[in-house]
Amino acid sequence: MRDLRDLPRVVWVLAAGRFVSSASSFLMLFLVLYLTGPRGLEVVPAGLIAGSNGVGALLGNFTGGRFADLYGHRRALLVSATVVGVLTALIPWQPTWLLAVTMPITGYLGALASLCQGALAALAVPAGSRRSSVAVGRAASNAGFVIGPPLGALLASRGYDTLFVLDGVLTLVLRHATSRLLPPGGPVTRRPGAPTGLWRAVRADRSLLLLLPGVVLVDLVYRQLYSTLPLYLRDHGQPLALYTLLVALGSGLILALEIPVALWLRHRPALPVVATGYALVAIGFVTFGATWFGVAAAAVSGMVVLTAGEILYKTTATAHVLDSAPGHLVGRYQGLYTGAATSGTMLSAPLGGIVYAAAPGALWPFCGVVAGLGAVLALASARTPASPAAGTEGVAPEAAAGQVR
């Protein structure tokens, strides 16, 4: 494929779905405020209920791909989206004890739906040409997240119940629209001689075994943007507006540049590009501590550099792992990568907080070393032969049907 016009229709349908679902993802943004406000819970129990949604999502990333691969990505997407929509819309009428039960289920099935979207988009595009489709999906999600928070804040002024009902109803409407636009199809048939399970396939791929720890290390560093960076800026006398400016700057650069860069680099070997991105993340975080030319200037410079790294590595690494997957394991590979690439959501805040509390000045150099180790692992992965079974499977029936634009 030479440009975006060559992408099959299913990729655009799924990207539109990602945009709508991201723009209406009010649950994760406002759940704690809702539980500590109208529900009257203390911070600790509210945090436990909200956290159970994140635990469910993490488990869904690591294990949900199996259901998608076994029963078909389209079917798993539609079923999981339906249940998530119903449970979300019914939040105002669920007693608190029931929320403690349904929140992890919602998180698990939400992660499963996202994995199915990624797998469907991957299988609709030939291996080696997936960076463009991944970039389009990420751009749609980022655009939705730009719109979602202010829209949610506006709706929250009229009551949280409206937020959750709208979130659930839009999920159900999106599920109905998707069911009509996605091509039919079942699970991918395993090629004779191909690995039968995820872990057998991964153990045979030494290159992937080196890359995945690097993915975890870099995500632990990247998520410091949302935990220790705002504390650091506050402790150095910077206004909250600077932090929000940094987040907006990073989002704007990603929206403007990620797709063009993915198209420009689509013929370059993936792992050197990923390693370069990881190295830029390391440099960006070290730059946060280079305050000799001013804290604000260091923060803006560091954000620009690490965002350049994110633009290079996130799309490329995602597509590379999908290309490494045998066709009948695409969903499970998608989940494995997503779990590794979001591990920082649970681990980065406590680990970064420990370092920052013990030695505030050491945090950013330490982040640079950790992300730099991720870059070294990516380079080592590039020099290690991949599994001979990687990417050798045929295209799924659902993907073949999706080739018609």
C-alpha cells in the first residue's frame, strides 16, 4: 500500500468507532468523582471500585485475545461492546455493591473490544503494511480524547447520570452500526505446523522476547507524565497551566505528525525505528531535569523530544508485534503487546513516587537510564532472528471480505 487511500474500508470503519468511543469514554474520567460525590463514598472505597475497572482491563488485555481468536474477532467485538454498553448505561441504577462486581467486568470486556478492533484492522491489511492502519486508529483515538474531557465536563454540570447513560447508549449505537458495516467472518484457521498456542509461539520468537521487556520499561517511564511530572512542576513553583499546556502540546504533535511519519517510514525496518523512539523518550525525560535554562523551558523541550519518540515507537512497535503474529494468534499477540504497553498505568505511579520521594533530583536521570535500557533491548531484538512462523499465516475470511473499499 502506498498511501491512506489504499487502506480497506474496515480500517476506516474501526477508526470512526474508536473516535466515537474515545470521545464518549466518560466512565474512566468521572467514575471516582461520581462515587465520592453523588454516591457518597470515601476516597478509599471509591478508589478500589474504580481501580477494579483498571484491573479488569489489564486482565482483559492479557487474556481476552484468546476469546477473540477462538470465536472470531467480529463476534467477540459485538458481544463485548453490547455488554459494556448495557452495564455502563445502567450505572445510575446499580447499587454500590453491584458496581463493585460489574466494574471489573466492564473493564475486562472493554479491553476485549479494543483488542478485537485492533485485530480486525490488522487482519484487513497485509503484514508489513500495518503501520498506516495502526496510525489511523491511534489518531482517531487521540482526536476523541481531545474532545471527550471538555464535553464530559459540560455534561457533568447537568448530573453524572447523564454522562454514563450517554456513554452506554453511544456504545450500543456504535455496536449496531459496526455490526452492519464490518464484514462477516469467523476465526482464522491455523496453518498446519504453526504453533498451537500463544506462549509456545512467543517462546520460539527470541526477538520478541527481547522486545517485550523493553516495551514495559519504556511505558514505566512514559507514564511518569501523568504521575510525577505534575508533582515536579508544582514543587518547582510552576502553574497548573504549564502542565495542561504540555499535555495539549504532546497531543497536538501526535495528531499532526503521527500519520505522515508512519507513511514516510513505512518501508524502514521496524525495530531500529522503535529503538530510536525509545532513545528519544530517554533524552526527553533527562531534559526535564535540565533546569539551568529554566524549568518551563526544560519541560517544553523535554515534551517535544519525548513526543517525537512516541510518534516513532508507538505505531511502529504495535504494527511490528502484529506482523510477528501467526494469523490465528493475532488477537492474543495484540493483547500481549497492549498489556505490556499499558503496564505503566499500574506500576509507574508507585515506583516513580518512591524514587521522587527518596531523591527528587535523581528521578529524571533514572528515567533516562530505564528508557535507554529499553532502547538497548530493542536494538538487541533487531539483531536477533525472529520466529520462522511469524507473520506466515493466511488472511482471515473477515479480512479478505474487508479488502473491498
